[in-house]
Amino acid sequence: MRTYLADYRNSVFLEHEIQMLCSAFEEAWRVVEANPDTYVPVDNPDLLRHMLAEQIVYVARNGICSHSGLRDAGFHRIGADSPTM
């Protein structure tokens, strides 16, 4: 996620926001990895991770700023329902 955010570091997000984005991403990715049969098949994990990161950044830039909102938007992008946590 930090690699994906490198282009935004000085122009869009503050460090504490980057930490929240990374946390939401990592939480979502752990759920996907732990439930491969429940979520989108991971034929190309790098592409799936990129799509997840891209969506989280997109919604953050457009006003979603809660950890759960960011995480859930990531699930939506990869075609999965948000988990019950």
C-alpha cells in the first residue's frame, strides 16, 4: 500500500491518514487471504492487491475517511461483500 501511495504522499494525504489507509488495506487483505473460497479467487494476487489499494485510495480522496468505510470499499472493488467483523 505504501508503494501505491508514494505518488500521493506530499500532495493529498497526511502521515496519519496514510497509516489509516494502510491499516484498512492490511485488514482487508488478511480477510481475503484467510477466506480464499469466500472471496474472489486469487489467480493474480498482485493485481488483486493493486485493485484493493486503488479503491481504498479512491474513496479516501472522495471523502470516506473511516477505517471501516475504507476497508469495506476495498471489498466492494474486488467483488466481495464486506465481512461481519
